[in-house]
Amino acid sequence: MTESRIGVVALQGDFMAHRHRLAQLPVSARLVREPEELAGLDGVILPGGESTTMTRLGSENGLWPELKQRVRQGLAVMGTCAGVIMLARRIERDAKGIRPLGLLDIVLQRNAYGSQVDSFESELSLEFGDATVRFPGVFIRAPKITEFGEGVSVIARCGEDPVFVQQGRVWGLTFHPELTPKLDVHRRFVKMASEDWVRMLP
């Protein structure tokens, strides 16, 4: 069986933590900075970081338009923290300098739980359909999902708040799975990315 090919967008943020998690799985992983580096991938991860900086850098070099087209054609994508902000349909209030890609039908509020000193961990139940997985959620200046469309499934909640959602082959997480030793999220994303899929028109 051919190894899955997973990219990690490496414009800014904690991309190396995702790269280290992927190194523990049977995948071929690469860092992605330029549009042409998306070619041949089965899936791509958008890491946490600073969403205004990500917007600027990915717009300047053309990465975001290329990524948007490829995801609409069926490329699997997972966004964590700032990464899910980039995937969202709309950002509430403090959205200056951010141009989300509109690939996930959710509305977000940035830094909804407070500043860096308000970071916290919470045990989560991830409901994958075939299994329930206990997973430590690490929340750092996390956004909050305030609205989601009918086509969006909730995989996990923290209290009443959805913190892990899925729409087709697009995953959005408001926490940082890369900052724990558990590989359940990355392993299941790789599995989903490598499954057969029908390309959709952009």
C-alpha cells in the first residue's frame, strides 16, 4: 500500500509539532510553503499560530487560492486553532486583516476563552461514529465556534461548545492535538485523507 502523503502548512505557527506527530505514523509528510508544494498530497494540516500573519503570507505567495481550489476538488484538510479560523466562513468581531477561506460552514469568535494565561486543558470525548475516543484537549487562546451549518457534524464538545467539527473532508479543531503524545486525531485524519474519494467540481 502506498503511504499517505500529508502536508503541513509552514508559513507561521506550531507546524513542527504537527510534523513530529506525523513522523510517528506511516506517512510521507512534507512542509508546505509554496502553492506548488500542494501537488500530490492526500491531505494538508493548517496549524495554530497567528491568523492575520497567516492570511498575509499565504495571500502574498498565492498559497491560499491554490489550497482553496484543491480542497474544493477533494483534498482533505484539518485546521487546528488558527488553522480552523482560516477555514471558517466568517469571523465575528475582531477579524481585521483575516480573510478566511470559507471552506467550513462555521462562524468563529477569536480568543474567546481569554489570553495566553487563560489557556487550559480538558478531557474530550471524540465521537467518530465507529468509536468514542478519550482525548486531552489543549486550548491556547482558542477560538469558539458560535454557529455551524446543517452540513457540519460535531465530533467533540467542551461543555456546550463544539470544539471539533467535520464537513465532508474538512476538519476543524479549536484545540491543539499536536501538543499531546496521543496520535488518535492525526492517525484518523491520515486514514480519512487516504480513503478513496470522488473529485468534486470547484
